[in-house]
Amino acid sequence: MKKISLLIVSLLAFSHSSVCFSQSTEIAYDFIDNYHENRARVRWNSKWGFIDESGKKICKIIFDEVENFENGLSKVRIHSRGKDIFGFINKYGNIIIPIKYDLAGNFSEGLTDVCINSKWGFINNKGKIIIPLKYDFVFPFSNGVAKVRIGELFFCKLGLIDKLGNSITPIIYNEIIDLNNGLFIVNLNNKWGYINKQGKKVIPIVYDDKFSFSEDLAKVKIDNKFGFIDKKGNIVIELKYDYANSFIEELASVETNNKYGFINKKGGISIPIIYDYADNFSQGIACVKLDNKFGWIDKSGKVVIPIIYEGTWGFSDGIALVMLNGRLFNIDRNGNEIK
């Protein structure tokens, strides 16, 4: 344990006040953390506080939990009157945001989510309530938009708000997934589509499964048939396949009547639909299954590693584990056994 000069104070106020102190003594800390923003967390007798780089204590060691400083603020927790409450202090030990919240998040884009009596809203870094605590749950802001929830977890509805609390969408969605590119996948009445950060529908909410784009196309499903759309929502490959994988290396494996092959981005068949299974291409080759045996083909459909193996676990770092005549061994991408 390390000994560092401490200052002791007799008064703590849970408002906009300082928690600094008047005399010093020597105390052996139980724990000293690494420095963040020139402050380090310290623990003594199961309580937490901070020291500066000279070892001087900047606040009394009275908190049940403290987080490292971010942008000049630290979230702190105290157990009071039978429950935990949260607030924020600055780097000089002053309580900037009163320690009164049942829960508090971390600041994102100048706001943090807080909760009192199971209702959530947002405050700024001065403690001012910017968005009233009226939601059953909220998510941190990202790119100027936050998800909010009304209702219990499994029976809730979601919507989007801006940083002033204005509604971007009605709170009607069953699920909203932020893609972090200005677009959101949404579910409404068990159908999936896309909206943008202004709440405008950019891809109709008509599909049976959620979907994402790969090489500018997304596989979509309606009534158990798969096809592909572009980023404007246009159907570019008819929804006629029993299954489809996403496009990888310009080709996608598709299934029809329990047989697999590959199509190109215009919907043309590049490799005949004759296989019992076909995996995605990786570095120019794809694993296929035919008559209960496995092997690999290239993008022209040519067999480059014989379809003779009883099993395979695919290539990783240029090596594939295969089984032939009950024997397990490794092969390289040319099909040669690795001794």
C-alpha cells in the first residue's frame, strides 16, 4: 500500500458545494488507480475519492463508487437512506450535479440520461434538465438522436427524439436499431424497414426479417421467399429463392428446392444451382457439398479442391481441417495435406 498526504473535512453537502477539507494526515490507501485527466481514483476503508498528480486529495473519501473523469466530470454514487443515488463532481471536488438521481448514464453529445422514480430524461453538464424525466427508458444520444421507450420491456414502443426533446418519430415502433450512419432498422407490427434520422421511411416497412446491406445490396424476405434490394429500397433481384446469403465477393449463394448455387448482382446465375449446400466465397473459393461430400470451387464454378471430404470446418488463416475416410487432417488452400 502507498502512503499519500490526505486532507480531512467534517462536512459533506449533497448540493452545489465543495467537498474539500482543512487538515492533513497520512493514510495508506487500499487502492490507487491510474490517472485520467490528471486525477486518480483512490479507495480507503471501502470508500472512494480522488487525488491529483501531486498526491493531494481533491475530495473527501466518502463515495461508495466513483468513475474516472471524462471531460472534467466524474459520476459518483452514495448509498443514502436505503438506496443508491448518483450525481457528478468536477476535478476540484465540487458537486456540479446534485447527488439525487436513482440512476445516471454517461455524457454523450453534451447530455446524459438520468432517472428518478423509474422515469428517465436528460440533463446537461450543468445539471439543467433539458428533456423532462417522463420516459420509461432512454438511450444515449448519437448523431443528435436518441431512442426513447414507453411501456414495459416486452410490451414497449420506441421512438426517436432530438436534443431539445422534440419527437422525430411517433413512439410506435417495436424495435429500432441504430446503424450509426444516419439510418435505423425499424420493426412495426412484425415488419421491418429503414428510416433515416429525420424519421422518414427510406425503405418500406414490409419485410419479414431485419436485414443489413453487404456490397450495396441487402437480402430481404417476404412470405418465406428471399431476394435483394438496393439502398433506395428498389427490388433488384426478385424474391423467389427459398434462402439466400448476403453478397460476398460479388456473388451470393441461393437455395431453390433444396439445391444451392450462386447468383451475381444482376440476378443472373453464375454457378449452377446443383449443390446440397454452398458457403460464401472467401478469398476466391467457396466450400460446397455434393452427394454428402465437401470440397471447394472457384468463382467460375471450377472444382479447385476435390469434393471428396466427409467433413470440414472451413479455412482459417489458410488452413482447413477436413475428414477423409474417418481421418482428420489439415489442408492448405491448394488442397495439399499439411504434415
